[in-house]
Amino acid sequence: MVLTAMQKNELNMAISEYLKTNGYVNTLEMFKEEACIPEENDKKFVGLLERKWTTVMRLQKKIQDLEVKNQELQRETRDNFVHQGKKDPSEWIPRLPPRCSLSGHRSPITRIIFHPIYTIVVSASEDSTIKIWDYETGDFERTLKGHTAIVQDLSFDANGKLLASCSADLTIKIWDFVEYECIKTLKGHDHNVSSVAFMNDGDHIISGSRDKTIRLWELTTGYCIKTFEGHSEWVRMVRPTLDGNFIASCSNDQTVRVWSVASGECTAELREHDHVVECVGWAPPESYQNICGAAGIEYRKNDKAGPFLVSGSRDKTLRVWDVGTGQCLFTLIGHDNWVRGVQFHPRGKFLLSTSDDKTLRVWDISNRRCHKTIAAHEHFVTTLDVHKTAPFVITGSVDMLVKVWECR
């Protein structure tokens, strides 16, 4: 590549300023003499060489990333062409490119969930707001305002008419999702409320907090009717079973606990993680055969197995547990940073997880291996949700984006 006389002159000026700034006096004098550079340079050349260099490096990295994505898309297109119309829905997993990226939050995304019926996604953020989007069109619908600090978690009731949210402002809010109004505020926790979930009856919710407690709330009265105590540190997440008989919780104390809703007693304390446990999820019955196969347990369809539970931790691992025996059945290793979100594929063959390593990973349960890795975001991926009936997955990130992924 041949430079014009002007380009050569500007390059020489930039080089001389670089040598001057870094104290290469002898080299500078020799260079100025050979390149015929005047004693005084224009100030615009100060730092120019460094800026150009860093720009080139950034562009080079973007090109490399685009080449990887291009290869992935070519492979996806080839595979889809070969298997078009033949793929079983149980094999559907999220694939590049994302269907759409939803932007509007002014701070990192903390939680995202699908509406159980409509083509709606709801996102919570550190900007204290909740936003509603149509994930098929990518359109922004509206913002729900009411919390005065970070919104930590979200949960719909079974028919999607009520939305629960919790926040670092120490409150839980119940929203009428028809009129989009806050109809009740629940107070009782003494610190950041980090997790909330509707129970199966729709009349109660469960919450976990940095005050180390888990609370069961009655919606009609807004009263806390039961408190579960046992964790010695911040309770990060709480999730009830589908039948509402048990609650799983995880904590900064590096444990996962299972609680009987009826008695309020801790029925299992699961200890094998080496760091804070960020997330938990109950395995659907559709996954039991694959979990048993991976653990070397004989599985008969009519026999009572499980229940099983998955947990994700800052120790970068996912662990699958048999709650009945209290044993860790197997560990999935592959993430390069904290695991922040985990969900089972509704058909039971796969497990999906997100991490501060900026990826969304799909795990083949029966083979106990990472089946697919997607570079999902430019920053930490803090949350995900998997639609129970439609072929979509959503992820949220510190980059303030919500991404919608189509499964095929």
C-alpha cells in the first residue's frame, strides 16, 4: 500500500510525537533529521499514533468475531438445509443470530421472563424500572415505575394476570398486568429482596432476601404468614416446585436448601459448591430419564424418581442434585466465570445456562457435556428464560440489552 505525500507527512509527525512523549530522545533527533520534521508539531498529532493503533486492534478483534459468527451461520444454514422439516422439537436449541435485541434500559438487566400466554417479555433492571416488550416484533410496549432501587426479580402467576417484582428498596410489588398498575406493596424484609416467585395456587408468593430469610406471603391480605430461617448469608434465589410442596433456595453461604412449605422445615442441605450459589431450578419430569442416564441410575417410567434440582455458582460449575438422597449426581464444567442463570429445556434433553463469561451454553444432560456455546453478549450475561411452549429463549446482560433467540 502506497501512502500519499500528505499521509506520509502525518504519519511522520505522529511517530515523532510518540517518540517525544515516551522519551526516546536520541531516536527522535535522528528521525526528525532524516524525515525533515519541523521543531514544533501541530497538537493534533499528540497521541494520534496510539489512538490509531488501538482502533486497528479493536477493528481486528471485531473482524475475528464476525468471521467466527459467519462460520457459525454457514454451519447453521447447512445443517438446517439438510435437516429441514425433520428435527424433533426436543432437539430445538437457540441459534445465531439473535432474532432481535431490545434496548431501552439505562443500567444492567437483572431479570427477564416470558409472559405465560402472550408474546411478551418483561425485563427488570438496576435502573429501578420494569419494561415490557413484544418479542415477536421487537417493539417496546411500556415501562412500569414504582420501585426506588434495583429491581431484582420477576414472576408471573399461572395465567399472567398478575406480576410480582422485588427490589433492593426492601419491597415486593404486585402489579395488575391488565391495567398495568401496582395494586399492592408487601413490606417485611429487613434488607435487599433478591428473589420472588408465585406459588402454584396463585394466592401466595415466596421471597428471599439479603436479610438471610425466606418469607411466604398471602396475597389477599399482603401479610407474611411464614418465615423460613436457616441460611447464614444472603439468600440469592428461591424457586417452588410445580406442586407447591417444596421450595429450593440458594445463598452466599455456598449451600442449596430445600424446604417443606407445610412444616417450614429444611428437608435437605446440599453442600458441594466452593463459592456463592447464584441460581437454582427444579428439573421437569421430562428430564428425569436423561438425568438418571447421566448419573448411572436405572430409570423406570412408573417408578418414583427425583425430584432433581440444578444449581449454578460463582465457582463456575453447574451441579445436578437428587433431593431425595441429598447427593450431587454430576457436575457440569465449562463456563469460564460465574454462572448467573440456569433453566431446563422444556423437553428435558438440555440444560441452558448463562454466565459472566458472556456466553449462553446448552448442555446435553445425558452425555454430561456442553453441546453448544453462543457468544451471547458483549458483557456479563446475568439472566435467561426459556419459553415453555414456543421455540424462544431470552437473555439479559450488563450491556443493558435483552436478546431474543429463536430455537430450531
